[in-house]
Amino acid sequence: MPAKNAQSGDTTMPLPGGGQISERALHFLKALIERHIRDGQPVGSRTLARDAGLDLSPATVRNVMSDLEELGLVASPHTSAGRVPTASGYRLFVDSLLTVSPMDEDLLAQLRTGFEPGAESKSLVESASKLLSGVTQLAGVVMVPRHEREVFQQIEFLPLSGTRVLAILVTADGEVHNRILHTEEHCTPAQLQQASNYLTEVFSGLDMGEVRRRLLDDLKQTHRSMDELMMRAMNMAQRLVEGAEHQDDVLIAGQTNLMDFEELANVERLKALFQAFTEKRQILDLLDRCIAADGVQIFIGQESGFELLDDCSLVTTTYRVEDQILGVLGVIGPRRMDYQRVIPVVDVTARLLAAALRQP
């Protein structure tokens, strides 16, 4: 509940992580972030006072900036006297200060005409990723519909010489993937059959992305309680699934747009980021986490859980047909992306893709 600061008379409100922030400081934070989003440069006191439209002395503005820095909402780069928003500052901005306006009619028309009536679903997904990229000038990412992803049907482990095992995975459409794996210890045919039966029973009928996610979760959560045979079996299954899973389960467009942002232009960072875009597995993991969420989801910096995206933000939402979630789409860009514009673009694109997929 807002409270009154006895010294300044300014109203304060609690912060999610603890502490208090004044309405005046919030006003300055909003102005600072909006300026930084526009030009990408540290914002100085004089510029901030002008943008905020408040008749305050330079000393007062500097004090407010210091307060914001102490709260961890802005930071001072070594090369400048100005401030830039932190991930916490962006999170407060997105959660409490952002006003999303209805989409411009011309932009809406552009998105609508981007989906060809009667096109195949794979073509529609590709159109969605290109539209997201083209309209936002960021990287557009779209998962292919779940029903078109490979579905796990059966797995078999056959003993070879020494500690080698032939792992065979069969998908619901009859495709067979096999790989020779090396185990730390020798496994008997009976043990391998037991492991095959267990994994087939648990994962049959799930798409490969879900199988991979559950394997990773189970290996993390049940490591202590799982016997050695099941641990080895699940590790083998994970290695086989990762090798078999199609890399076109997520389509990415406009990766090179990220090179236009100075904060992402470090060569080594870009190289690693583009490698992740090429392999797609980490991006797919992140999108998989969004499947169960309602509405637009925003990951800022380290919230994604992937170090490669610490300097980025990801805005996603699900798309569905007849209340069945088919996948997730969104954009990846710098933390200073124009959230006010990007959020409705992501939301509307998901609705238009869903509508296009419903058409016969």
C-alpha cells in the first residue's frame, strides 16, 4: 500500500524484492528506460530531467538517480556518468510501469496479409517467424505445432561387445534412429530389456521434446533415489533422443538483426549466440517451459536460465486451436527492446497463426 515519505512528502510503494521506492523515482525510472530503449546510451541527469518533464534542480535529479542505483534498478557504466537500466529495473518497468496500446491498423494489416490462406502448417509457421522478425527487427522464434513433431513409440537397448550398447529408437511414424553408446559398466541382456520396457512404458506417445524435457528433469530430481541401472538407461535414452530429435522443431528468423545492437555486438558473444540458434536445443528447452503458461511471458536477462541470453530478453506466448496448445512463438532481442511495441506484435501474431491453422 502506498505510504507518505515524511521528509519529502513523496508517496512511496514497496518493491517486490523488499525496500521502498517513491512515485517520483518511479517516474524517473520510466523516463530513463524509455530513453535508453530509444537510443541505447547511458542517460545523464540533465537528459533525464528534460525527459521527465519535472521542474527539479540538478542536485535533486542526481539524488533520485543515486536512489535508483542503490535499489539496484539502474547502474553506472565505467565509461559514462549516465545510468543504464539493470535487469531488475526492466522487470519493474515491464510489471508496473508499461502501458501497452492497441496495435496500429497498418501494422495489423501487415501481419494479417503475411499468412497465405490455405497454406500448409509448416509454411504458416515459417511465415510467422519471418513476420515476427521483420516487424520487430529482432529474432523471431516459432515452435512447429506439437502434433507435427516426432512422437516417441519404443526404445530398445541391445548388448554389443564390452560396455557398448546399441540404442534403437522408433517413432510413431515408423522412423528408426540408432546409435552405439558406451556405458561405464557392463549391462546384461536382461538388465537392458528391463530398462527398455520401463522407458517405453513411461514415454510412449509423447513428442520428442517432451521426452527430452522429462528425461532431464528426472535425472536432476531423482538422481539420489534412482538405482544405477535406471540412471544408466535414462542417460543413454537422453543421448539418443538428443541425437534423434529434429532440429526443425523450432524455426528462427532474423538472427542477424541482433548484430545491430551495440550491447550484443561482442564477437565472441555473437558467435556463441548464433551457435545456440543453429543447434536450437537450448532455445527449444526455453520455449518448452512456456507451454503451460497463460498469456504473454517475458524473460529478462538471467531469468531465461541460459547464460547465453543474459544480455537478452525473450517475449513469448502460446498459440492454440480449439483450446489445444500447439506451440509457442516469440522474439529474442536485447534487454532494451521496445516492449510496448513487441508485446502486442507477439500476441496478435499468435492469434493470427492459430486462425490460419484452423482454416481447412
